[in-house]
Amino acid sequence: MGLPLRCAPLDDVRALIAREWLGAGDAPSHSGHITLRPHQRDAVARLRAVMADHGGALLADDVGLGKTYVATAIIAEARAALIVCPASLRAMWRSALEAAGTDAEILTYSALSRGNAPQRVPSLLVLDEAHHARTPGAHRYAAIARLAAGARVLALSATPIHNSRDDLAAVLALFLGARAWAMNDAELAHYVVRREHHELAPGDLPALDGPHWISIGDDAPLLRAIAELPPPVPPAGGEDGGALVAWGLARQWASSRAALEGALRRRLARAAALEAALADGRYPSARELSAWTASEDSVQLAFPSLVAGAHPGSAELANAVRRHAAALRALLARTRDDPGVDAARAARISELRAAHPGERIVAFAQFADTVHALYGRLAPAGAVAALTARGARVAGGTLSRQEVLARFSPRRNGGVAPHRRDRIELLLTTDLLSEGLDLSDASIVVHLDLPWTPARLEQRVGRSRRLGAPHARTLVHAFAPPAGAEQLLEVERRLRKKLGAMARATGLAGAVLPSFGAPVEVEPAAARQREEVHRIMRSWRRTRIDEAEEPPPVIATGSGASKATIILARARGGMVLAGALGGDDPSEDTAALIPALQAVSRATAIDPPAAIRQRAVRDAELWLTRRQAGEAAGGASVFQAPSRRTALHRIAAITGRAMHHRRALIAPLAATARRVITTPFGIGAERILDTLAEAPLADEAWLRALREFGAIHAGGGNASPLASAATELLAMILVLGPSSPPQ
């Protein structure tokens, strides 16, 4: 296994384990003109280590802790960095790169989806708001996977899970490969660095005040009318979408009457187009239906006889469309007759402004119709702006998005304070601004409606609650859906179900989720447990490394209330830290490791008989041998892709049929090829390997091609298939409990 372990003082061995596990900790204090705070320097050091061992990492710090600045420090060290981000964050990234004195190419997710490619092959791929890369079947994901095949990956997202833990696995699979979906939460957490608001020093962040519910009365009769709508006629080949239509309309109803009215108008336009096609004897598909343009009052046909097939039952279908449209028109008339709900929303916001004069308020909604309707009611009071995907409006006319942000949040957007007449105190916006941007001049956040994911709620609040914000608290208000909304939408149940998945995997806080009932109980997060391991390691670390300190391998012994063992080893995939409490077998699982670390932290040094140490070392080496054997055997079993199994059989066949005089050459090539086939790679490299595994090449040429593939893609940071797979025991601490043999 390696050199024999030498005895060393307990404090020395604890410090050595902390140093090896945490890394050198030599992250810079500055990134250009940016001063990195202690938690940001810690993140840089940890991300470097994980990326070096595994090809990538996810920084999932809470919103507002400065992930962008951490990323710029890592980008500054890269040969060729590529940043992929939402289009709304390009300007922010350019500003951050300039402040950091470094450079990187920037591509948007939408550009990748359109097939755009970077100007040069990246050595570092930075994915900002990485949850945009959580859909493996999308063209965007395939493009990102190809870029990640030859690069290290740094993913940034405070909210990597929007629907299920598969979202997190999909992001990590970009550098871990398909095995990410087979990992449990504790295993995934190994690749995640996540710190939460409460871990910062008091005063570093604004306190969170809320959320506070705002009630706007009972609108249940309109909700019942939505639920009772006659079903629509689906396009040809489509499924009956009656329930989904009602569901969608109810979402808009819960946001505002204006949003519902806009949705009804669009549904009527669709019904009019479908009715016109059926009147011509045609039944269009959804794609064909899009060839029609329609408004509530007119329909323009795009050569219906050319784009839709004839249908014998078109007359009956047309009658069903007319019944649905008539119900939509009646519902639309009801929304126009009683605009009181939207008036109440506007009144509550006016009251909030009056209660907090001079404070800036950012109010988020899912729907542009809600934003525009409230703007129309609130704009006369002055200092109000509306911003949606179509642009920005103020009392004086239209503005660019950047102009609005400069007026609303001048301190954080590098501008001077606007003239009083240009000041914006209330910004009504869609979730267009809920990601990435720094709006910390705003001290109040309002949820005008509840989105489908708690991640979006977290993102909204994070625009205000940020490092360096000028206010001491972020006040959060949320409009409750009109009475009865939760009966149909089950918003709370859906949000809380997703919140539970987040909390178990990454520890996303639920503080910003308005609660209809008792607080939700969630399991301890695997990522949070991982952070506890690092907290203990930091307590073991010395501020000064003694040059005379003995190098590994070393062992220390101590006495404590319970028996415990800690093992630190270097393996092919990076550092191995395992612990055991009592007589249990060592485990890398944080649930077992943390109690062992805590026991070692409380232990006092002793010098037991040499036989006890020798037996403990033998047990540790036996465990590491079993672990190494399991990894070797698991190489063929963990990756169950048929192409990999076929390749392993092909390697065996090549070895078996090699001529005697060629075996000395073929054997090492075959051994390397076998390691390549059983080595984990990112999902993009895996797809290349799947093709290469079945390539029609001559035996020796094929083995050499696999060796070259391994050499190239090991550069992404994954464990090199060409490196030795030996495991080296570096340090060990043995704590003897009260029932252990006497000294």
C-alpha cells in the first residue's frame, strides 16, 4: 500500500489531514480590482481542488454571496475560458471581467440553441445560471456537452434544482458522465460547494424580513367558471388539453385579471383560427395551425387548403370549437365587468410605498400582462417603471433596459444618482430580472404571484439580499392567490414537493417560500453535511505550516468518549476521507464521517501499545484495498452502456488472438484501453467514446486510438486512465474509547 506510517502528535496529524483535504488554501485576496472575501477565497481553493480531481464542480452558494467574483478568479487562471449565460447577464459579465482584469468569450444559452459555436476551443467552461442546462434531451444540452468534453466545467447556480434532483444530476453529468444519475445525494454533494447566508458574519448580508402575505379578497366564483369551461378541440393529432387549458387560465387568474384577460384573448384567437380552418373542411395540426394569424376580431388564413388535410368530421368539430369560444367570450366579459381585484393589488402596492417612503421596491410577476396592468394604475404616482421582454416604460416614454437599471439601481450599476425627476422607486418586472442581476439598491421585494418553483422565489429575493447591499434588511411581501386558488393549482403542495427535493440534495433554504400552513420539514441536505466536514477541517487547520512538520504517511492516537477512526488516502480519483465510529467499518458517507470527525476533534493525545496501532493500520489498508478492488471491478459494472461492454469484449478478443511475438506490444495497449473504457468521463466525452468503441479500425490502430482519446480527455480534469490506480494511505487517527485495552 505504501510506506509504513510513522507516529506523530495528534495536533500535527489533524493539521496535516486538514491541509491535504482542504488544499493549500492559497487563493488570491484580489481578482483584479475585486477584493475577495474569506468565503469567496475558500470557494476558489475548494473549486480548484474538485475541478482538478474530477473535471468540474458546481458552486451553489446562496443567492447574493458573490459567485460571479469567485468565477472571475478561476477564469483568470484559465488558458481559454468560455462563459455561457442568459442573454440578460452579458453586460454584467463584461463588467465583472473588466473589474477582474481578465477576459473570456461570452455566449448565451439561446445562441448555443441556435447552433452558434465559440471562436476557440475552451479549456474552462463556465455555466452561469447552470440550471438552464438541466434538460439532457435539448439541443442546448448537447451543444454544452460537446464543449465540456475537452474542458473543465465550473457551473454556477444557487438554484440547480427546479423540479427534481435529476436537474442537479444533469448539470453534474457534464463532467461526471452518466454515472451522475446513479449517484445518491451524498455522492453528488462531493462535487458541490455550497455556503448559506447564515454562515456569513453578522451584517455581511441584509436580514430577511418576511415573507408577509398580502390578501386581496375572494375571487372564487371566477375560478369556478374557469374550471367549468367546456373542453377545447385539440389540433389534429393532439391530446385533449382541457385540463391543461383550465390549469393555465387559473395560473393567470391567480396573477391578475389582466393576465387572465390576455390569456382568454389568445385562446379566442386560436379558436377563431381553428374554426376558420374547419369551415374550409380542414383539420390542422398544431404546427399547421401556427400558419394562421388571428386576433379576437379577425382571422387571416395562410392558404388553408395547402397546409392542412381535409377532415370528414370538420362540421362537428367546428360546433365544439364554437361552444368553447362562446364560453371563453362569456368569461372574458366577466373579467371586464369586475376589475376590482387588480385595483386592490395596485392599492396594496401604493400603501406599501407610502409605508416605506424613499425605499426602492422591485415587484416580480410571471406574466407581462400583470406588469403592464399594474403599471397603468400606478404610473400616475410617479417614479414607476415597467420592464418586460418587450422593453421598458416610464412616464416619459420608453427606455432601454440598461437605462432603467441605471435609474433604479445606480449604485450597483456603476452610475451616478439620477436627477430626482428620473429616479425610479418602483420597478415592476417579469422574471426576466430574477436571475443574476444585482438590484441591491432595492430594499423591498414583492411577489406579485407565485411561480411554479421555489427556486424562482429564491432568485427574486436574491436580487436585493446581496453582499454589500446598503440596507440592513430585505423586506419581502407576497400576494396571496385569491381565495380558493390553492384548491385547483395546489401551488403550495407543488412548491413544497420541489422544495423538499432541493433541500435534500443541495440544502436550498425555504425561507422565501410563503407558507399557508405549518413549516415544511425536510431532511438534512447532503451538501450541508459536506459543508460541516469542511467546517471541522478548517478548525483543524493551522494558520502557519511548520516547515519541520513530518510529511505523510503518519498516524496519531488519542483517547475519547467513544472509539473512532479517520483515514486519509490519495486515490486515482482524488483524496479519500473516511471515518468510523465505534466498531463500524470506515465510510466516506458524510452521515458516518461527521460523528467520527467530531470524536477526533474532542480526543486527547495518548501513546497506546504499538500492537494496537499496527492492527488499526492493517485494518485501514485492508479497507482501502477492498475499496480499490471495488473501483476496479465496478469499472465494468457501473458503466452499463452496450458500447462499453462490446469494447471490453473486443479488447479481450484482440489480446487473445495476438500473435506471440506481438503480445509484448499489445498487452500494455490493451491494459490502457481497458482503463479508458472503464474510466468516467463527462457526458460529451462519453458520447464520443461510445462511437469510438465501435469504430471499424484494425486492432492495434483501435487500441492506440483509445489511448489517444484517454490522453486528450484526461485533460478535462477527470482521473487519467493512463495514471496509476494505486491508493496511498497518507494519514490516520485512531481514538480509543473507554473500553479499549489499557496503555
